Amino acid sequence: MPSYHVKSFLRGIHLEDYKDETSRLPIQRFPFAPLLILPLKQNAGRAPKPIVRQGQEVARGQKIAEPDGEFSVALHAPESGVIKKIDLVPTISGQMEPGIYLQSYPGSTQEVLEGQPCDWQTATPEQIVNAIQEAGIVGLGGAAFPTHAKLIPPKNEPVDTLIINGAECEPYLTTDHRVMLEQTIDIMLGIRYLLKATGAGKAVIGVESNKPDAYAALCDAAKQEQNVVVEEVNAKYPQGAAKILIKALTGRETPSGAHTSAIGVIVCNIATTAEIGRLLPHGRGILERVITVGGPAINNKGNYRIPIGTPLRFVLETAGVTNSLSRVFLGGPMMGNAAPNLDISITKGVSGVIAFTEQEIPRTDKVYPCIHCGYCVDVCPLGLNPSMLGLLANVKQYQEMAEGYHLKDCFECGACSFVCPSHISLVQQFRVAKSMLKKLKAVQVEQSKDNNNQQHHKQSAA
Amino acid sequence: MKKIKILTIDSSPHIRSGASVDTIMRHVVYALLPVAAFAIYSFGLAAIAVLLTAVLSCVVTEHVLAKKFQQTSTVGDWSATITGLLYGLTLPAGLPLWMVFIGGVIGLSLGKFLFGGLGCNVFNPALVARAFLQAAFPTSLTTWLPAFADDRFTTLPSSTLTLPFLKPVYDGMSGATPLAAMKFNGQATDITDLLLGLTGGSLGETCSVIILLGGIYLIARNMMNWRIPIGIFISVIMLSAFFHWLEPDKYAGPLFMLFSGGLMLGAIFMATDMVASPITNLGCFIYGLLMGVLIVVIRYWSGLPEGVMYAILFMNAVSPHIDHFIQPVVFGKIAGAQKAKQEN
């Protein structure tokens, strides 16, 4: 049922989206790189434990690392090949982290090794959750939160609504858009799995109004389903943020600091849903993902299904870049991370590889003092006061930022920095403040432990 | 791929809207230029002399102080130019230039630099400058040359070039402003004259229409918070309509109140100074409402005919307190409080 009242949220920004460059290009397969670099920790939470040894031959699809506890997912070999080394690998943060180098067999047929299939009709919710963990599925929108972990809400918080996030509000990115058009059946199947696992009564798919073709395709497919509704939401940034999308679609407001399950909602990214529907019936793991390779510095822009672990250098060489390449972002330009070098690789959470030359980005070297123009307050989707937070960050009043001005609610969408006419790096300041608060808290815990110990000693001495 | 230089790394967001402080300031100057042009048209050479001196004094002071204390000159952000232009537009034609210069230096140094420069000033520096002159040279500040004098483009008034620290000598008759005529003689001025700027007064305050057009230009570019002038207009109209209805002879009506004196110039260009006004939209509206009340109170019941300057300066001081009390509603806080209540 099409709705004419487009659902939206307060404040936010309208961005030039540059999606036309790639949104009409179908998903293409990407060639296999000769050497894959697989960081073990590709998900939020704990890194999985490797279960292969150096020199071992692995088949495409074979599990090479096992989940280590609840907040961890499996990792599979994206290509048939030989484990060259288990060592430190370069990551997006600039630090070296434990990982696996996988050298592929050039002549291999790359047939996928499949595991235990999981059928949505016969499997119990626990089995589905387990299968999702074993398939190595994480949130493909960018956060890479283990999907299975959020499917088990606390007992006292029953879930009634499952929201499938097809907003894709970042500029340049069109992966979800293509997935919605080309994997509609997978999405519907994925929803069945998720509904069964969570026990939710209905699923609502939210699609931004700038993707009318995807909206129509999903509406068509949803007619076959009993409890799936497709809703159009306003094309405004950051519409795709979980709590913002819930508010737009259901009117429910997630309490500050709580999980979305507190209001009976679980949000799942649409590409993640499609992967669940594609992988679980065959018992496969995540081996590759759809990534938008775009931006002004890319010659052959497009949406590609790229194997996990493909080095960034290989991606850019294959797609072709202009000589004046100067910045590469993994994810969208608003919330993505800048690549420190080209030796890092594609991980599960990467939704886009966006490359810029020096010219496209307005230089923001000249930083003016805050002039209280209020632009940031006008756009903050959470109703924070970024101007005041920035001024407090300048004088390192981190405690006051957290207690008086709700720093911890900020999810770093970047709308405030985007509009700031003084070019103040507000989000960067907030990140510094958050990490400083974490450190301060750790120090306090440490001190209180010491104090307790000393008292203990005194008591025992007495 | 060999030609790849070093990658630039920065913190997200990696794209920016392209808005810039100097662009905003430059557009405010553009919006003020027609006002200045009309001032020159109605007051002639005297207006040119006063405006140039005012801008020059502010820009030079900013440049010298910034070089001295902040190492680099901050004249490039155009804020000193706005201050100078606004300050000049609040002065009467024929004011001795040495007074104009001293006022500009005081406004920029005490009104802006003492607080830490751009973004830190509590008071609007242009009005600090004018308030200083009002206190130091009250007679000169309230001696108005008649507008549209025949020789305005050929001769400078004798008072303009008075030597520093000498008492200016005014020749000819001086014109009363509509507000003074109303306050002291009970004489009302025609509203059309007020709208079109055919009356006497300070350089930039006479023609309400041009000022309003400048305001609309800035609002269309989202470079001004329209809630401030609207707030001022609402409270001025409501209060003056009430008192005018009570005693029409004693209190001027709402239209006269709106279009006479410095109200338009103050409401559109000075009260909306981003630095000295509240940051939230609701705060801005309250700020405007309160300022309108102050304007009416000063105009009706104080010894002064005009109250816009003091009303703005006073509200500048109140603005941080409005910001303290009026904060945007944080997402999830109300829901969080309700949840906590339920659990208890």
C-alpha cells in the first residue's frame, strides 16, 4: 500500500547524493585478488579464533576462524587457496592487528564449500540465531555489529516490530539500492528468518524516497508476504540511523542510552537481511559483499560483489583511478573512515570505496572561532547543542560535556561539522572527548581498586 | 598507480557544505550596501565622510590588535567591516570625524577584543561604540542635520572637520527626528515618509523599506534568524497597540513605533548579530520578544526618545542566560525519563 505522507524526522540535512552515477549499474562480480588479507576482527565485539594453520589448504567457503564467545562471528575463506601466514595485518585504524594472509590458487574453480543448511520453516529460533553466527553475518551497513547478538533481546523486552533499514542516506552509496532491486527474493526470505528468530509480529521496510524503483520492487514482493510492510521515508540525512529510522517509521523514541529492544523494535540493515536469505538456506558463510566503488577519482564506477579481504590497492587498480587521487574513504563520505594507506583490505563492514581527488573537497584549513550561528543546532538529529559541546571540548571540560550536554548520545553522523561555517571539526572533538572520558573512567576504576586494596591491607594489618 | 601521492587522512565527515564565516559576513555587507547608498543619497558628503571613517577606524583597530595579540590579522573575515558599517549607519550626519574615529577604536577594542575577538564578544561592538559616544558626546550625537539639503553633495557641514577635542560648531538649522518630535512636541510623522526615508535621523535608520529588503535577502540565504526581528515586531506592535488604544494622544501607535527611529535597522541588522544572540530558534524568538518590550518601555517612559540601542545591549547581556535555560530537547531523554518512572 503506497503511502503519500512521507515519514521523516526533525532537523537533519539535505545532501547532494551523487547516487545517479552508480544507482543504475547492476551488481558485477569482482575478480579474485592473488592475495587476500583477512583481519580476524571484522566485527564489533570479539575477534574469532583461527582454526587453520600456516600452509594449510582451504576451500572457498571453508570456515577458517571460529566465534570466540557470544559477541563474535565466524570467518570463512573467500577464495580457495593456501594459508600463507597467520600474522599481523594492516587495518583501517592504522594499527596492525592479528589476521590471516590467504594466497589463492589461480587455476581453482572456486567452487563454494557449503555447510549445514538451515530451513526457516523447520528451524527453531535458536537454530536460526546460531546459523547466523556461524555464517559470520554482521551489520553490513557499516557498524559491523554481530547480527545474531541483537536478535536475542532481554526476556523482559519482547519485540513486536522488525525494521529493515533500506534508507541508505549516505551520498554516493548505492549498494543497498542495487540489492533491493536485484535480491528482492533474498530480502523477503531473510525477513522470514528474522521474524521467526525474534518472534516479532511484523516487519517494516523503510526506503528513502529517492529510490522509487526499489520501493516499487519491494512493494511488489511484499504482496506475497503476510506481515511485511514497505514504507517510504524522507530522503534526508541521517535517515538511516537506527533510532532515527524507528522514530520516523513507528513514532517510538528509543530512550537515551537504551537498546532499541527497549521499545520493542529490532533494526536490521537490508543488505544484511538479503545475505541471511541468500546464505542460510545453503549453510554458506559471508565470502563477499556488494560495495559501491565510486567518487570523482574512480574511472569505472559501479557496484561490485567484492570478496572479503581483497586489498584496497587491488580494488582501485581494477576499477581504475585518476592520477590525482588523494583521499579514499571506506564507507560513505559522511561517516566512513579515511584509508591511511592502500595496503589495508575490504572487511565485512565496508559498504563503499569512495575516492576523491584534491579538487572536490573544499579546503577547510581556515578555522574560524565559533560565531554561535546555530546552524549545528538546527541540523543535529538528536537535539544536541554541538556548538556548546565544541566550546567545552576546546577547554577540555569532558565531564561537563557528558553530564550537562549529553555527549554520549551523539552517534557522530557529522551533520554539525558538515554545516559549520567556521569549519570546526566538531565530530573529531567529540570522538576525542569520548575516548578521554573512557580513559578517565578506567583510571578512576583503577584508583578505587587501589584504594580498596590499601584499605584491605590496613584492615588486615590491624 | 605509481603516481599516487601520500593519501590525505582526516576525520569524518569528509565533505562539507562549503558555508564559511567570511561568506556570511560578506553577504551581510552586501545587504547593508543599499542602506549605506540611501544614507549617502539623503545626507550627501557628510554621510560618505562618517561611513568611511567608521569603517576605517574599526578595520584598522581590528588589524592592529589582531597583529599584536593573535599574530595574524583577522580583517579577512569581514566582521570588522560589518561592525564599522553598522556603527557608521547609527551616527548622525555631520558628527565630527574625530569622534567617529574614537568611537570605532573603543567599540572594537573594548567591545570585541577585550572579550577575545570574533565569536567571544558579549555585546554588539558597533553598539558599544555608539553607546560610548552617546555617553561622551550627548549633544553631538543628538544634533541632526536635515536630510535632502540642497548643498549636500557640494559642501561638507562645518562640524564634520572639527579639530579633535574641540567643540563642534553647527551651522544652519538642525532637523528633529520623528521620535524626538513625537516625544517632546507630540508631533506625529506621516508613515509613508517613514517608510521611504524622507525624514531626519541617523544615517542608516531613515528608510525602512531598504532595510527590510536587506533583511529578506539575508533570510533567503539563511544567514539571519528571522525569529529575532519577528519577535521584536510582535511585542512592539502588541504593546504599542494596547497603549495607543488606552491613550492615543500620549502614546504613539504601532506603525509609527515600527518604522521610526532605529527600530528597523536595530531589529534586522543588530539584534540578529549571531555572536551576541541565542543559539536556539526558540531562544531567538524569546530574545526578540523581550527586546521589543524593552524598546517600548524605554521609548514610552524614559527620558530618551530612542531605546533600541540600550534594549539590544541589555538583551545581549541576557542572551547567554536564555541559552542556559532554552536548550533543544534531546532525543530519547523524555522517553528515558518516562521509562525510569515506569520502572520505579
